[in-house]
Amino acid sequence: MVYDMTQKSAFITIIGRPNVGKSSLMNRILGQKVAIVSNKPQTTRTRIMGILTKEETQYVFIDTPGFHKPHNLLGTNMIKAVDSGMSDVDAVVLVVDARPDFKLLKDDMPPAELALIESVKNKKLRCILVINKIDLLPKKDELFDIINAYNALYGFEAVVPLSAKTGDGIDILLSELEKYAKPSPHYFGEDDVTDQPEKVMVAEMIREKLLCTLDKEVPHGVAVDLERFYERDNKDGEPILEVDAVIYCEKESHKGIIIGKGGAMLKRIGTYARSDIEKFFGIKASVKLWVKVKEDWRNRQGLIHTFGLDN
């Protein structure tokens, strides 16, 4: 197959501990939301590809789950996803956050970041350090202390302070990443933004609303499975998406919380999800949700596979 010799591609994996803003960073780079975000840890459960094509260069970003100590089989699969995401890539972006309470005392470095840096060392990967959330720093000169602390641990190819929330510094990161693009055909179409099937994206939109709406341990034990997902014409001849989804949780008590009094919570979640689905697809949607219990599903490989969480 003959391809345009001016074309270049770069595969970039984004790693980091939970809640540093990896998915927010990828969404900001793409200019479109393809990965769900929330303030809950371990929001991302599998590897998600985001695709950005700028003229002759195509960037393929691999967003990975937050690196953490696993407490169940699902968590173990998530850590495997981080490791496999660092295979056969051109560069890695390690995302850390410029949190104001980070005093840089001895042994204050998060263990998850130490483990990730050690893995990058062992794999001899080219790595860019991204210091996210600089908008939270009251004094920008505090960045120098953070940069020095991380540079003492590893010889990063570049250090880019930025804010995924505001977009400040994103252009600088992209200019650094351009260095890793190699002559090759583009692996995705110019208009593609992700490798995720639409059905998976809809399930994730629903799960995002569960994460944002529910408290404590409940949202971590939920999975969403779409039973029906199709487009039809309504009585006026206008297109409408029909979405029927089952929310699985691990306990009967959690089922009651998700449904809420008189079904109010479930209705609220469905309304929020429908808004995102309609915005993404540009047509009306009908979202129907049910809740079922699958006890301890996060430790059952068969169910993890059924829900598409084994990468």
C-alpha cells in the first residue's frame, strides 16, 4: 500500500496516579470529550485512545487508568492496562498535579508516582513530565520546587506546566510531542477522535453521571451494560436514539441508593446522561435505565469480561 510520504504518526501514552487530570488533559488536547471525568478516583477503567490529526501529523493518545494499589480483580486488570499501555509507544506523558499542599518533604512523593517513574526507567522510555493544575498554585514560583523534585528522580525529556482546565500550556505540550512523530501512514481517519465504539461511549456517559451524582463507595461498584442502542424515526419522521441500559451494582443496599426514593435518583441520572448523549450525537435520545445486583462482580473475571473491562 502506498501512503503519503509526508505523513507522520506518534503514539503517546498518558500515565499518572488517580485524579491528576489525565482524561481531562486528553479531552482538552482533542478539543472534544471522549473520556469521562469526575472527581472520584479510578474513573478511567480501561485504555482509551484519543486521536488528533494536525495537517500531516497524527497523534494517537492512550489514556490509562490511574495507577494505584489494587484491592480487587478489576483493580488488577486496571494496573495491567497501565503497563500494557506503555508498550510500543513513541513517548510517555507522566501527569502530576501542582497541588498546593505538596510540601516536597523527604518521602512526600506519592508512592504511585515513584512506582511509575521506576517503570519508565526500567522500560527506558522517553518521558515528558506534565505538571497539571497550575491554576491551583497561589504562587507560580512554587513550580520551580516541584520541577526540581521530579527532575531529581528522572531525566525527563521535557517538563511542561499546564492547566487542562483552562488550556494554558497545551500548545507547548503539543510542540514537544511533535518531536516524537515518525514518518508513517496515519492509522485512523482524519476526522476520527477515538477508537471507542459509540455503544461503549454511551455506557461511559451514563457511568459518568453515576460517579458525579452518587457518594462514597457506591459509584466504584457500578458497571453499565447497554442492552439496546439503535436509531429510529419518531412519529414526526425525526431521528431519535433509543438507549436501554442496565446499571449493575454489588449490593442490594446500593441498588436502593441508585434508584432513590420513588425512582428520583435514577430519573436524575437518566436525565443528565440523555443531555450528554443528545449533545454528542446531535439528535434526540430516549434513555431507559434499570438496576440489577451482581454481588462482588469486581472480583469475577467472567463479569469483568462481559462489561468490557479486561482491555
